Amino acid sequence: QVQLVESGGGTVQAGGSLRLSCAASGSIFSTNVMGWYRQAPGKQRELVAVVTSGGSTNYADSVKGRFTISRDNAKNTVVLQMNSLKPEDTAIYYCNVKDLVSLRVYWGQGTQVTVSS
């Protein structure tokens, strides 16, 4: 059983910063992709940023230059540093792990990020 535990959400004013963390526990192959998705009210869940076990990253155009994703392979953790936050970044943020060996996908419970104008 794999569990993803997220932390770090909250409320911040526009222009501020937040740091989201996600720790994965359980049986996950070392070859995987870890990342963050978000879902705003009335909208579909969308990719924010992902990072492979080799360190390659991919970001949504809307967050490039403002968000940074990183991971610690030894600890199975992934961090999303969010700077210059905008009201449109308000959403529930979900941690995601894709195991590239078993092809299973895991989701965290979600953490609320609210950016006030």
C-alpha cells in the first residue's frame, strides 16, 4: 500500500510564497515520476509540475519561472516551491506519483492553496 502525505498548503496574499511537500511511503519502484496537479473550483484537474527520478522536470506554462519542483530520491519526497503567487493559483493541489515499473498511479488527499488579491 502506497500513501502520499502532503503538507504546506494555506492562505497567502498575492505575490507571496508557499512550499508544498509530499512524502511517499510504501512499495514504490525507484523509477517513477513525482509531481503536483491542481484543481480549481469548476475546472478540470491540471498538471502543475513533474520531476522524474532522473531529475528531468516539466512545468505548466502558467507557472514557469515562478514555481520550482524538486525531489529527494532517498526519502521519496517531492517539494513544490511556489513564488510570486497569483489569485489564479488558488486550487486544491494534489501530489501524484506514477510508478513506471508497475504503471500504477497514486494520489495524495490534496491540500488547499488560497491566494488573496
